[in-house]
Amino acid sequence: MAIRWILAALHLLALGIGLGAIVWRARSLRSLPDGTSDGGGSLKNVLFSDTLWGIAALLWISTGLVRAFGGLEKGSSYYLNSTAFWIKMALLVVILLMEVWPMATFIGWRVRLGQGGTVDTSRANTLATISVVQSVLVVGMIFAATAMARGIAF
């Protein structure tokens, strides 16, 4: 019983971390200067919030998999037969696909900054927009998850 509670708490904690991080990342990206940056405060905020976003994603996915398919909750057949579950998973896939470009960009930024270089921040507003869309999709996942948990069918 305690493991179910801890996993559920960690899953919800990831929501708070992740949603806060992706909104913070968007705001930090919008505050970057156009052009090239040498790693000022806003850039550090972008990279730190991106790290939190990644940690939250790992926590969400790992706890979600264990809860759905580890025999601890309602059982995999419940989830696999729920339209709300598939909506939630579709939203997750869209979020993950949208993350490919930002993730690759931020890895590159980290490498260049680690080598003492500068980064091209000219696409920061586009990356911020992606982050905003992802935050809206996370909210959509919340609605799908609560519908799923209550057996609401679509």
C-alpha cells in the first residue's frame, strides 16, 4: 500500500516540477537577447529550468509506467481500454516530439558554454513558443488523467 502512495505522490510531484519548469523555461527564453549570448543570468535560468523539465519527465514516465503496468494500481487492462489513457499518451508523444529540437539545442548550448564559447539565441522566441505549447499540452494531460481515474469515457 505504501508503495502505491509514494508512486502516486512522486507522479504528482513531477507535475508540479515539470509544469513550473516548462513555464519558467519559456519565460527565461523570452528574456534572452536576440543574437549571441555569453551565458548571462537568463541563459542560466533557461538551462536550469530545462534540467528540471527533464528530471520531471523522467519521474513522470518512470512512475507512470510502474503505476500503469506494475500491477500496483487498477491494472494494465483498465488503462489500455481507456480512451482517456490513449488521449493522455497521445499528448505525451506530441510533447516528446516537440522536445527533440529544444533538447538538441540546449545540449549544444551546454557544450559550447562548457568550452567557453557563446551560443546563438536568435531562435529563443521560437523555443519559448514550443515551451508554451508544451505547457498547454501538459494541462491537457491533467484533464485526460483525471477523466481516466474517474472512469469517464469519451
